[in-house]
Amino acid sequence: MICPNCEYEYVDSVINCPDCKIGLVAIDEFERKLTHHSDWLVIYTSSDQIEMEMLKANLAGANIEALILSQKDSSYPAVGDLAVIKLLVKKTDVSDATEIINDINSKSE
């Protein structure tokens, strides 16, 4: 058994985490809910942080979880903004997310 909050493991006879005061779960159940990098795909890139935040908000409105990976480095002096920002969604949501983003982009043209 494992605490889903502090991730401390306990013997099977313990049912609640004494520190977190929440119920323990089986280790295999806990591991099935973990997020792995292989579960995510980049579906959109941009250099505009605001655009990415707005796309993420639109996807959240459709119950699609999204992550923004920014590689901006303000310590590197350069003219202009050369950083690439990536929008990632779970592989199972790629089709729906891509359709939403394409619809948003077609209306802004």
C-alpha cells in the first residue's frame, strides 16, 4: 500500500497514512495513474507565450489536459525572440485537440 500524497509505502494492514490522514491505495493502482512523458505529444509550437496560454485554456474548456513547455532563456542575450514554446496533450486527445486548435486558427485568419 502507498500514500498517494507523500508516496510513503506501508504494509498491507495499514489503511490510512498517519501523516497525511488519507486512505492508502494499492501500489499498482497508484502507478497506473502516474503521468509518463511517453503519454504526451507535441501538437503545436509557437514563440508567443500568450497564444499558448490561450490555446491551453481553450483545451481545458473541452476537458483536454495540456502542458506548455517553454524553452525561453532570458539569460541568453539575443535580438528578437528565438525560443520555441511547445503545447503537449495526451496521445489519446491528439485528434480532438488538433481539431480545436485548427478551428481557432481558421477563425483568426
